[in-house]
Amino acid sequence: MKCSTKWSGDLPYCINEATFPAWLVAQLLLVCAFLVSKRVVKRRAGKCDPNSDSESDGEKARKARSTTICKALSRKSFHVLGGTLIAGVYYYGLKYDLFDSAYLFSPIRSAGKASFVSVLGPLVVFTWLLDFSRQVIPALNRIFMSLAGPLVRERELAEATGMSFFLPGALCAAMAFPPEVAIISIVFLTVGDAAAGLGTAAGKVPLFGTKRKLEGTIGCFLVCALVGLIVITGLTIRQHVLLCLFAAAWFAWSELWAEVIRFDDNLFLPVVG
């Protein structure tokens, strides 16, 4: 498939216009699968009473682990949905010439036409204002937690939420890289981070003394490699496979490294990964 010069410039590859829309639909179906899985896991686990003497330690551990998986499924459902919408809006906005790319060094600019920055920028400002406001207004924080409680980690009760880093990360990627690279990076973050989070919730082998598990890192690598093979085109088979394996390995390592240095991966990965 020949790459579009409007988007790609000198890039040797581009987004596959036949498979990328199908992948976006697959991500939306993945959100549905996450929500269904959460209900199944929650039903099987039941309620865990730490003070109950009728349950063995193994049973309590199993139920506690199921609770962790349920929370991860809730967060990752929202994470995948948000990433799918951002990647989809950027892709279709460029395809139908609704706005210019956010890439700062793009040689193609339309006079008087807004860029993708004008779409994502206000959302970045809104999320940061919301997070700042709820930290200084306890009543607002209580309302926020009543609505978004299952999606928030414990540490985010008194800190910015992941979305306040995810949106700036996506915006930075869109401004720093050509559209193909930025969109694929956002998709990698969307599904790769979800795979890493769920693999960590269900995994058992810790890495480098962090909460990240080996199962999560392997899942991140495999999912990102699959995404690359499906949505990238314009290369020979050998080049395609090598690019996808390298990109997936680098992204999985970056995701793990963000955990090691305790930097929010939602901001770190779209740019570094």
C-alpha cells in the first residue's frame, strides 16, 4: 500500500487505512469485554471479609487478588475508551481535512485552519483545572469521587488523576512527531498500558523491585507488536516485522522504566515510547 504524502512526508511507512478503523472498533469491543470480565470476576470472587475465620488464607488471597483485577479492569476500560477516542478523532480529523496536524515541524499548513492542538488543548486545561479544584475544594472532591471512584487509584485521591497526564502526553506526542507516529504511539499507550496493568494485577513475578510484574511487561510487548503488524503498512514484510518487534520491545521497556523511576507512564510513554 502506497503511503499518503499528505501525512507521511518522508516516512517510509504509514497507517493502513483498511485495518486501522477496524482496530479502533476492536478497541471499543475490548472495553465491552473488560466490563463483562469485571462482572464475571466480581461475581466469582464474592465479598472478602478479612476478619472471617471461615475462609482459608488462600481463599482470602484469591478474593483479594480478584478485587485487584476488578479495579484494574475498571480503570483500563476508561483508559482504552479515552485513547481510542483521541486516536480516532486525530485520524479521521486529518483524513477528512477537518483540521491540520499538531506536528510542529509539518511542512503542510492550511491558512486559517485550526490544528489538532485546538481540539485536545482545551481538554488538557479542563482536566488540570478539575484536578486542582478538587484538591482545594473538599466538596468538589467528594462529588468527583462519588462519580469516578472506581476509576481512581488510592494515591490519586490527593493527587492528579492519570487522565491529567494521559492527555498532555498525547498532546506532546502529536506536537513532537508526524501524525502516523503520534497516532500509533497513542494506540500503543492505550492497549499496551492496559495489557501491562492487567498482567500486573493478575501476575506473580515482580520486576526490579517495583509493582510491575513480568506478565504485564510481556503482555505489553505482545499487544504492541500485534498492533504494529495490523495498523502499519508501506514496508517490506521483513522491515515490517523488525520495526514492530523493535517498537514493541522499546515501548514495553519504557513502560517498565517509567515504573522504576516512578514517573507517570501516561505522560512518559507517548513521547519516549
